[in-house]
Amino acid sequence: MAKITFETALKQLEAIVKEMESGDLTLEQAVKKYETGVEKVRYCMQILDSTEKKITQLTRDLDGSVTEIPFDHE
């Protein structure tokens, strides 16, 4: 997959989901869209994992230790 931003990949994934939910696709088209959607999800997950590692590195204490605090997404 060519390098695209997380936001672009997420918008493309949302468009794929909307198309699939429409019910207007043939089985072959739906399978192809599903495959593309899986690729987009994996790409987004890689970006999120990489970003989490960067944040962890940036939040190390002066002595090099890292204190993990659960992220409260609410």
C-alpha cells in the first residue's frame, strides 16, 4: 500500500463500509472491497502501534523508566 495518512486510510475504510452496507455490490465486488478494507485496517493498526511506541519513548522518566497509565478514551 502506498504511504497515505492515517486519516486518509480511515476515510477510505469508512467509504468501503458504506458501500458494502448499501447492498448494491455483487458478491465479487463485496469480496474485493472486504479485502481492501482488511488492508486498510491493518495499515491503520500499524500506524497506531507505531505511534504508541513513539509516545512511550517520549514519556520516559529522566532515569529511563516508563510508567504506563491506562488511556481513558472517554
